[in-house]
Amino acid sequence: MVRSAIEAVGAYLPAREVTTAELLSRLDLDAPPDLERASGVRARRVRGDAEDSFTIALAAALGALDNSRYDAADLDVIISCSITRTRGEDFCFEPSFALMLRTALGATRAVHFDVSNACAGMLTGVLLLDSMIRSGAARRGMVVSGECITPIADTAVREISQKYDPQFASLTVGDAGAAVVLDGTEGPGIDYVELNTSAAFAQLCLGMPSDQGPGVALYTDNRAMHNESRYLLWTSRQREFLAARGSSFADEGYDYVIHHQFSGPAVELIDKIAEREFGAPVPPGLAVLDKYGNTASTSHFVVLHDALRQGRITPGSKVLMVPAASGVVAGFLSVTIGELRV
């Protein structure tokens, strides 16, 4: 049976680094909280003056094609998954980012569309492209995202005035781009990808224009967002899914897990809950949170690219990706990695 496989991965990180200590020093607070200790984010990358969501996405897409055996003209589909869609100072809805990327890349044959699903955007794009390849509607395609999301940190620095503020999570984000090329295979590849949305939690993390002044802002109720009931959305669904397949978490034999990069301590708690719920050890985690922060929809594939570049993932490794997105979106993606060049 034909399934999709990750044929190539690309990522782009802006050159400029800003530390958490530097951000906190700009706050108008006498004793700001120890955000680095609370989040695990030591630094993040921030766009240059000439960079925006589009240029960052394009750089990641070009990187993926450099690592691929395909040319842009070979792609049947391009799916853009950016939360932020800036070109210069403008936020673009039309034409679609996917169309603009198709034109810039020269992928003239490709069907193109945008998907928006918060920080689960790229996993949503992979779910759709995987389905298109399995059904025979496409042979190969690209899922890409460019996130220029640090303007919410700029707003937070200007507006935070108390030690517990709904904008504190904004100080953990970083700019990045990622792209992945999928093609069809009869061998190892994407085993399954499942996403589910629980709208009861939707109000806990909202991006919108600032309610205090100019600029965009992110408002997160961290105390309500990060608790066991929310984390069980992943474990309960995956346990049911695997049981229906006659399998278990231990039976799947995952070599690595990649969580959404949002909080080191929270991920540690999630893994403890997962070990209790699955009755099995959670595999070693791969992460870049400390040096790149939360890069929104790109985070899983920024981690994957970084691990491949460092030689931490070898061909045949089975990787579990676990999203955590506003909406609230949970789920899981299982993929066996083939020979990938980075």
C-alpha cells in the first residue's frame, strides 16, 4: 500500500539571537519572574530588518529543495501553514502564501492552498498531503511555514506591567521557517497522523490585536492551559487509537518523541503523565527549545532538521511528534525516517 514518506526537510533560522535575559531587562518590572527557569528558553532567533514571514518561508522551502531529489517543477502540491503571513509590514490574506511561494519557487504545476491551525499548522498540512498521496490525488508535495511571530514579544515587552500577565508566554517565541517534502513509498514512512480539537479550551490562548495599543498580542491563561486535563487529550486519544489497531504505546517501539516546543518543565510533566497513562516509558525527547524558543507551527520540523544535522537521528528511526496548539489541538504523528540529506 502506498503511503507518504518524508523525502526532504529544510529549515531557516534568522541570524540575530536575543536572550531571555535581554528581553526581561526591557520589562517595566522591578523583579520580573525567572522566565528562563520557568520555560527552559534561554534564547530565540529574531527576524532581520529585511525578513518577514514570506522570506523566512521561502528560505526554508529552498533549503528543503536543496536537500531533495526533486525540483520545484516536480511538486504536485504546495501547502502553506503559517500563522503569521507578513510581507514587509503588511499581513497578507490574498493572494495566498502558497500561491506566492509556488510562483517564487517555480513550482508551476502545483496545486496550492493555505491552512491555518495555530501551532499545529504544519502537522495539519502533513495530514492533508499524506491523505492526498495515499489516495493517489498527488505523487509528491511540500508543506511549508514561515513564522515571523516575535512581534507579539515586542508588544509584551511594551505592555506587561505585573508579575503574572497573560502576555508572558509571548516572551518565549522565536522566528523560524520549516519545510518538508513528502512523496509516495511502499516502504517505511508516515504510519499515521491524528489531530483532534477540544474547543472547550479555545479561550485559553488567543492571538489578536492588542487591547492596549498598536501591535499584535497573544493572551494565554497558563494556569488553566497547562494542567493534566489538557495533557490527557493526547494520551487518551492515542491509547484508544492504538488499542483499535491491536497495538500499544510500548508495541510501537518509538525511538524518539518531539513535543511542541513551548515549555521544558511542562514537557517533563507531560511525559510523566504519559508514562502513567500508557504504562510504558516515553522515548528520549528531541528539543531545541533552549536555543530557538517556541517557533509556532514550524517547531516539530525545526527540531527534526536540527537532530538530522547533528546526526542524532539515523535512518530507520521511528519518531513520534506530539502537537500542542491553540484551539486547543492535540494529537500525534508517527513516522519512520529514511535516508535524509541535510
